[in-house]
Amino acid sequence: MNPTDIHSLLQRYQRGECTPEEIRVVDQWYDLLNHEQVPPELTPAEQAEVRAAMWQRIEGQTLQAEDLSPPVRPLRPWYGRVGRWAAAAALAAAVGVGAQQLLTRPAAPAPVATAQASRWQLYTNATTQPHTIRLADGTTVRVAPGGQLKYPGRFAAQHRTVYLQGEAFFEVAHDKAHPFRVYTRQVVTTVLGTSFRVQAPLSEAPVVVQVRTGRVRVQPLPGGSAAPVPAGLVLLPNQQAVYSPQRHALARELVAEPQQVAAQSFVFDDRPVTEVLAALEKAYGVTIEYDAAALAGCTVTLHLPDASLYDKLDVLCKTLGASYQQADARILFRSPGCAAR
């Protein structure tokens, strides 16, 4: 089969116009690619085109993107299996260099890139500076150097979905009726309107999702192994989810430097310690657990520094002879109480 015939076949495959025999040929090509075998009749560029054709066809089914692509016929039964759907979703975020050359042309860097009313765009930040992409709904995505973002010129009717490799910071335009989804090779992050960072390395290093404002849900995608998929997590401001692909484990933590999310005075004149802890909870949106009985009657006079949450906790602990530790995005505050002072 010559390159022109292959290209024509893949275009008809995307439109759902293939005969059963032609569908079988493309499916067989994809099966070989998925098992890291090279179909002998395909060049590297044509292999990338097979991946792109498969992805676009599945996108039309899974995201109901009738406004992005022509109607397609129902997929064959084996696409209903969890592993293949997961591979297809991951494939969308892992199209190789060949697909980049096929689907995009290099563009000169600019402070803000605006999505045009076309089909799917693929941007790779080959510069040394972060680059901002403005999506059709008003969402902005600040793509870190080396990052890659795939996004539509217009979003589908039901969902706003993009695909990411590398690192990017998202400020999502609020739209309760249309959840915003970020797919990486390992996890999918779903939000309504918020700001958060996703770090999705191509290696087997952990995937990290950090929330600055709002709420997001992080759900691992099914992989090729038989290991069970961890349950998803809902993250609040100053929390992060860390997914380890090697251990198939998803954990919730506080970010390294929690940011203040609410105005709060940190001047306390002979005030209960529990009031100080409540002020820290409100200011940083964190949960601080402590023994209320041990702290009953304890008061402090403090002017906490204009510094980080942990610096403020350090001052309070030094004053009380207390200590603290983190557990599942909570702070466990331990004090011997006032009687021991």
C-alpha cells in the first residue's frame, strides 16, 4: 500500500466510512503499535498518523465531540475493554514527535497564544521560558519549558478536555455545566473552575497535581498491569495529589509552601492557643488536629511573623514546647499542655 492510499484510508477511518475489512486493517496496525511492534508497511510518520486517527475517532465517541469531528460509526466491541480505553486516553497525551510534525507546524513564541476555531491544536514549548496558551473558554494554561499541550479550538458539547505532557499551571474559567478535564499518561484531573498545577513527566516519576484555589478531583487511569486502580481524591487549596505509577499508589499531601487563602490577623494578646490554631486553619485552609483537653486554659501572647505557615507553627511550638507533623494533608499538633509548663 503506497503512502497516498494509507493516508486516504486513515481519513476514511476517522469519518467512519471504512469497510469492515479496512477497519480490521487499521485496528491490526494499532494493535501492533500498542505492543511496540512495527507494521512493516508503515513508515514512522504513517505510524504516528495511525495513532492520531485512532485518537480522533475515540475522542468523537468518549467525549461526544460532535462539534469537533464528523459522526462516526460505533466502535468494535474490544474498544469497550478498560485497558484499551485507558491506552487510548493515554495515547492522546503521548503522541510522539512524528505526530507533532503531522498535526502541527512550528509557531513563533508569543506572550499569549489564542486557540482558533479549528480542530485540535498541539503546542510544544521548545523555549526556555513558560508560555501561556489561552483556550476558547477563557481558561489560560502556562506551559513550562518542555511541556506539551493538546487542546481543541472549540470545546465539545459536554466536556472541556485537554491533554498534557510535562508541567503546566491552569487557571480554569468557571463553567459548572462543563467540567474541565486534564488528561496525562497516568491520571485525569477534573475541575469546574479553579487554579492548579500539574506535573506529568514522561518518565515513571510521580505525577503531582497541586491546587491553589477551588477544588479538583484526581483519578488514576487504568494501566496495563493487573494492579487495582486507586480511588480518586478530592483536593482543596494548598493540597496536592502524588501518584506513583510504579506502586500504583495515590496520596494526598500539603504542598511544600502553603499559600494564605483568607485574610487573617496573627497578633494575639493573651489569647487561647485554640484560637491561634483556628486562625491558622482559616488563613491557610488546612485542618489542624489537636487535643482540646490538653490545651484547655492555655493562652499565649504572640505576634506571629509575616512568613510561611510552617514558620508560624514553629514559633507557636517553641512557645508551648509542642511539636507537629503532617498526615494526609492534615497537621497533627501535639502539646504537653499548660500544666507541664
